[in-house]
Amino acid sequence: MALLKNSLLLQGRLRHAAAASFAARRGAATSTEEYQRRNYAENASEYNTVMGSLVAQRRPYLLRDAYDDMMLDCVQPVRDTFHTLIVGTMKGSRLQDALYFRDQMKEMGLQPDVNIYNFLISTCGKCKNPDAAIMLLEEMKAHGVKLKGETYICLLNALAATGRTDQVYAIVSDMSAAGLGLNKYCYAGLITAFKNKTPTTEETMAKILDFVEQSKGWKYVERVSKDNAENVMMNVSEEELYNLPTAEYVNRRGGFVLKQFTVYHVAIHACAELRSKETLEALLEMFNKDNRDGSTYDAFIVMQAMRCYLRCGDIDSAIKMFEEYTSSRFPAAELYATLAEGAMIGHTPRGMQVAQETLEKMVSRNFFLNPRMGSDLLIAAAGEKVITTNHCPSSTKHEYMNYLNTSVTVLK
């Protein structure tokens, strides 16, 4: 695709040089052939294709540059253009750019629809800015934009990102008044709200268990409705829209994330973040009682349970869970990386040894670290002031760092 290839030209074009670029491209000395060679899009359709490519490549930092070029070329954006731009900024957690495109949309006489507002509110949640989400809600009401079920859930999860439990309960009340029931994403938002509420108390863990129990009254039904049809077209999963911890893994194959366990995913992730081993074991026991038909943990549940054990200093339980899962299923590279990284907490001799053995097993099974996982492990292993003083011998540290360096591969 020539348009997709030419979209790479955007990276070298800076907004602060837009005026100079405009003069160069519009100057009398510039020939038509030279202009055609340097230009990567000529009309709204081609610009939409380029912007869609940037969103797919996860390069939202170039969307503003592409939009500026579109304006310099005197190409009129259409509604689909702004949908693509705002979805891209949401995926990249760029709230300032998202609000800028919202303002540009209004200046051109295009009133944002409810789906645009959903994406904007979701962006507020990703950026932990609940005040902006409330502002957008008031704006929707002022312009007569009717709220959908998705809108309430986006608001609930945006407010939950900073632990505003009172406002989250207010959204739940508004949903009840509008005749809407709570689904698994609402319970996930309630759990997230208490996870992020400070300070953490005994009530926090009790609430998490209570919400998991309450969520059993909602049965999972796979459906495609008008509410999420556009999200499917824009390649936005519900997990990404609602800022769930599974958003990064939901499109993975091989049963990495089973959607019917969404509430358990969020609850066990909360246990790992709050380092509550007791709550984790209560949740796992609850899970086993609820799934006596033979359903077992998916990879995400195992990964978060391992994180919880490792953050609580229980390496043996983490290894046991890892071995039980890998004995019956094909493991993912993330599980190896989670065990290795968690074992290095505190840089104890045994932990570093477990990390090195895990990496050896990973390499023996022809798994290799991608740049992101390799970087995370190198950062965790590079605590030289801790490793070389009281805990772990420097020789162990150097051996482990050597294994990491030989295992990291750049994916092409």
C-alpha cells in the first residue's frame, strides 16, 4: 500500500515548522512533480487512510501532524476523520489532543455524537482526569446528547480510575433511574474504584469479594448490538473502552483471556496491586466453586495470581501455580517474564536464582523476549546498589544480566 508506506514520511514533519513547510510547498519555485513526490495524501479519503494506518500502528503522536498537513492542503475533514483521530488519541492516552480535535470538530460545524463522547470520556479515565469526564458529561446534557449504556459505564470506569467511590455510586444510581442494570463491566468498575481508593482498609478487600459475589447474578451473553457496532468497526474492544487491565491481552489467541471471567480478572489484578494474598486465595476458592464444570484459570488469571504471590514474597506458591498451568497448557512468554521479574523483588539469592532458571527454561522452549519484556526485566535486574551489597552476589547478577542480553531479540 503506497499510502501506508508514505505515511512514514510524517515522522520527520514537525508542527512548529508548518508555516515554513506551507511556504515551501506552495511557493512558485516548487514544481508539480516535486509536490507530488513529497505529498502523501491529496483528499479526505486518502488522509483518512493515512490516519487509520497511524492508529493501527499505535503511533498517535503523529495524528496531530497529519491533521495539520490536512489543513495546510486545504482538505476539509469529515465526521469519519474526527472519529479516527479521537479513537487514536484514546488508544494513546493523549487527552490534550483528544480535546483539541473535539474543539476543531465544533469549529467546523460538526456536533460530536454520543460515540465521540464515549471515546473522550474513556480517554479521561486512561489519563486519570475524572474532572474532565464530568465536564464532558455536563456538555452532553447541555447539547441534548442522549446517554447510552456505554456512556454510563465509561463514566463509571473513568471515575473509578482515581478511587472516587461516592461519584461511582452516583453513576450506578443514575443507571438504575434510567432503567439500566449492572453488567460485568460495571462490577469491574466498582472493584477498580475501591482498589484505587486511598487509604486501603479491611473494607476494601471485603468490598472486592462482595462485588465478585454480586456479579454472579449477571449472566454473560455474547451479542452484537447497536451500542458496540461502531466500536467493532473502529477496532475498539469493550475492555479497552472501559480501561480494564485485560485490554492489552484481549485480542490474544489461545485463550489468554476468557471474557466470561472479566470480574475475576479485575478482582485478582486488584489483589496483585494491593498485595493481598488472603483475598487472592478466597477468590481462587470462589472461582473453583463456580466452575465445577471443568473450567480452569486462563493465562491472565494465572499471571496476576503469580504477581500477587511474588509481591507478597511467596515465591513457592507462584512457582506451583506456574508449573500447574504449564503442565497442561502451552504457556505464554508473559508468564515466564512475570515469574522472572517477580522473583527479583528484593534481589534475594534464591529469587535471583529462580529468575535465572526461569529464563533458561524459557530459552530452552524457544521463547524469546520482545523488546518490551526484555527492557522490563533488565530494569528489574539492574538494581546494582542492592544486588552488589547485602543480598545477591555480583556474580549471580552478572550471569543473569548475561542471560537477559542473549535472550532479548528485536522483532522485525
